[in-house]
Amino acid sequence: ALLRDSIKEYIPALEQRYLILETEHFNIPLPSQSKIAPSFSNGLIELLYTQGIEIHKDVLHTILKLPREQLINDLEKIVLDSAQRFQYFDNNYLEEIDHHFLLHAIALLTELNAKEKFPLILKTLSYGDDFVEFYFGDYHFEIVWMFFYRIYQDDPNQLKNYIIDPQYNEKTKLPLIQALHQIAWHQPSRKEEIIQYYEVIINTFLENIANPRIADEEFIDHIVSDMCDLDMINLLPKIKILDTLDLMGGIMFSNFEEIEEIMTDEADPFAKRIYFDNIADLYQYIISNWNETITEQEEDLFEKEFQKNFEKRILKEDQPTLNNNDLKDLGSPLAKNISSTKVGRNEPCPCGSGKKYKKCCL
């Protein structure tokens, strides 16, 4: 009865949310496009456009020895240039340009502790999926959080404020919530402090259901996954409300019962992620562990295996994922029958890699 009363309270906000989702676009539009490269105070900066992750550490160290104010201004120009010439870079194959220049600029600004430039970086990450994929690829999920962790580990309240800020999309917020989560794991004495921020975040979501800019369904999945890692059992009733309202993306959990089970499981040994506090060690780690080349034949084989495993899963597990009886009883026009394939957070990934889904094709 208490759950039904809670659900009824949120119905008007939920209806408004769906209306907004049908009519609004959430990416920040790109600035006016250009083909003109910026001019820098020091020509050494131009090396960042031509060098990938393999850039020599001596080059990075030499750049970091440049006059700080001039260097920060030049790196800011690179961040702005990534957006102003995005279509130019995206539409033209330029052999002399390496797309890691934006990653280099953010990493170097982190080294300089240039916290004042991170609002600009957040805005830059909000230009949409194509933009983020072009410049970062897998690095966005695996690496970018380290920069925010290093800058904001002593100011988690600012991380929380960015996470609940409607001007940033879920792609932008992902490394922010990762950074907040990792503070609890790399600094265990602060776990209770970080849990309090998660409580504020989940309460803000529930108070602002009408505004999908606060959090989309897949981002809520990430939040709940973190809460499972942090054993936040006391917030299960609020997670139940989110689940019943179909406000979870289904990319990590098959159902609410799985969330309850995970909450009581032993700690996930992969929750604490590897962290590097300097650009040279980070890049060396990437070079040593990520740079495995894949032939076209191997890529084709991978795609075929993924499709085969995914189709098997559809045939086996295509079941309704949400019981809408509560919504129907309340007379909401939102009540609907939903049938989709959902992969459990700890189940084998459908791509056939043998890894858990949460550690593979999230």
C-alpha cells in the first residue's frame, strides 16, 4: 500500500517527463564551425595534434615546463578548437592530425591542476555522442574519470552539483559519477561521506522526475550499480520506486530482485579501479595494455559472434521486464506492456567474450 501511494504521487511528473522526452534534444549544439587552426604562444603545443598516446614522456615533461599561464591558455585553445573544427576533422581524413589532441589537453590541464578550466571541459563533453566517440572512444568510460577524480577529490560536493545539473547530459556525467564512486574505494575513510552524496543524488532524481535532463534511465542504472557496490541497502525502497516507474535503463539489472541480491553479496573485487595520478604513467599503461591491433577479419568474426549470441539471448529471454499493474490500477495513461531483452549485471556478456556484462559491453 505504501509503495502504491508513492507511485501515485509520481504519476503527473512521469507524464510530464515523457512529453519532454518526445519534444526536446539534450545535446549542447556545436559552436560555429571553422577550418582555421588556432595560434599558440609556443609552437611546441602543435605537437599535441600530431602525436597519439605514444607521445614521448619527455615531450610531455617539456610542455609542462612552459610558462604556466601561457600553457593553460594554449591548452584552452585546443579544447575550444576540438569543437570549432569538429566537422572539419570529422569530414576529412587528415593524416597529419591525431585525434588524441583533446585528450592530451585535458590530461595536461589536470597535471597543472587548472580546476578553473574544467567547466569548459564539461561543456565540451556535452556536445553529443558523435563528438565524444570521435575524440575519446573507449577512453571516455575507462580513463576520463581519472582527471575529474584528481581535480575534485577534495571537493566532492562540486562533483555532486555537476551530476544533478540539468545542463549536462548523461555522457558528460558518467566520468563525474565514476570519480565520486572511486573516492570511496581509493580513500576508504571517506566512504560514509560519499554515500551521503549518493543519497542526495538519488533524492534529487526522485524530486525531479519530470525533468529528464537531471538523469536519464541508463545513467540511473550506473548510479544504482554504484549504490550496490557501496552496500546502500537503506535506499532499496527508493530504488524500488525508480524500478516500478520504469526509470531504470535495464543495461545492468534484469529486475529489482537482482538488485536486492547484489546488495547483500560480497563486495565486487572490480569496484576499485586502477588509477594513475600522472599523465606519463597513464599513457604507458594504455600503451602496454590497450594497443592490441585487430584485423578486419577478426573484427568481422567478432561482430558475427556478437550477433549470434545476442539472437540466442533474444529467443531465450525475451520476457516482459515491468509489471505495470500498479500504474494501470492508478488509471495512468503511461501504463504499458514492455517487452525487451535485458542482460543481468553479473551475467555473461552476450557478445561471447566470457566476461561479466558489467565489465564488457555496458
